[in-house]
Amino acid sequence: MKTSFLFFLISLVAIQAVAQRVNRFKDSQTIDAYFRLKPDHNHPLILAHRGGPGPTDTENSIPTFDKTANALPDAIIEMDVRMTRDSGYVLLHDSTLDRESDAKGPVAEWTLGDLKKVSLKTLSGALTTQSIPTFTEILNWNKNRYMLALDVKPGTDPLRVMKEVEKHKALHSVFVICYSVTEAQRVRERYPTLWLAVGVNSMDDLDRFESMPLAKFGRLIALTPQKLQPASFYERLHRLNIPCSVGTYGTGQLDEKTMSEAAPGYRELVDRGGDIITTDRPLAVAALF
């Protein structure tokens, strides 16, 4: 009897802990505090690229998001949003189905219903029973518990995607990665409190960027080059209250090296001025800080 009661109490506490995380990002004050620049600058935010899958995981999938979020509840979960032929939204990185699933052809030529019959592959190429998630399923899964980075792929209108976000009252648990300043300005005009991410790729780029109205409004994340820039580059962005994201994934980058080889590089990135590390191995990188 005592054992059963103890199990009940533990279960109740666990359920309450999960419930408390629902609607964690409930308003603009909460998300603003999450991205606010830290004076000590010792603990970067970790952005899990495509959700942070390992070789036996699927990318852009709820099981992988769960795995990362359970281990790193403060991490940013990045995902790729694409539009289907019938104007639905699914998560898939590539423009075609070939690499990530057991189907072939452009995502844009498939209906949402037909895509739900497609099975995902792991990073190592093994077929799974997992179906391609819809964007609606992701919003229902998240319930404003974790921060989501929406890489709205070319050919998919971010304003239309944001209507789905609005429908789920999730405006304060997402930010949108924009492919140009023009696109970012267009989204900003419709959603003035939404956080946006936009590329700032060089000192010359920064010179132009600083004079733009978009840069002075705030609620921006700078997507900075993978090659580290001079400290002054990050300092100028910080003076605008703009956090700097640096990617470490891809051929020849830190994520491709062993952790013992790469660890000094991750630390240098943060020391130089990086605030967000976009990585394929979020758990291992987070453990450095």
C-alpha cells in the first residue's frame, strides 16, 4: 500500500512538472528575457540543428525533438517548414523526399495526405515507421513549452506559416529565420513583436545593416558567418541588443571534428561574442558550458 501511494505521489509530481512547462513561453516578456544578452556571456544558448538527431534518429521529427528537449529543456529546436501542393505544411529539410524518406520527388508536388503515408529514414539511411510530421502536429506537441526556430524554406510564405502559429496561440514560442532583410521587414510589419533571425555576413554587410530601421527596432537575431569574425563585429551587434548565432555544422566545421579537437573552438566562439551555437550535436556542446 505504501509503495503504491509513493508511486502515485511521484507520478503526480512528474505530471505537474510537465504541466508547469506548458505555455512556458506565454508572452513577449518571456521570450524577450530568454534572448536577452547576458552580462557574463559564459552560457550560450544551444540551437539544435534539425532537432539535433544522431545517426539512428530521424531529423525534423517529434521523437528527435522529444529526445533533445528532454535532455536540454532550454535548447532551441530548429526545424524546416515546407509547403505541400495543397497548401499544407510539413517538416522536411530537403526540397525533395529522396534522402530523408522512402519516397521520391519534390515535396511541393505531393499533397499533405499522400505525404502522411511516407516513412522517414534515419540519418544513417535506415527506414523507420515514422511519418513526416505536419507543422500543426509540431505546434500541438510543443504547447509553448520549448523555443522553436522556424526555417521557412524558399517557396513557402512565412506570413502564411505564421497564420498557423497564430491559430495555435504560439507567437511567443517561435522565431522565424528569414532569407533576406526584405523578407524580414515584410514579416516585421505584420508581426511587430515576433523575433526574427536574419543573416549579417561581413563587416560591409554590418555597415549597411546598422543603418536600417529593422536593426533599430530590436527582437532580432543575427545569423553570423561560420568563420569567426573580429570581436568588434559581435560587439557592434551587441550594442544594438542583437544576439549573434554562429553555426558549427557542415563539412570542415567544428561539428565534424572529435569533441576533444573541437572543444577549444566552441569556447573561442563564445569568448569572441557568439551567443547562440547552432549545432548538430547539441548535448555534447551544451556539456562544455
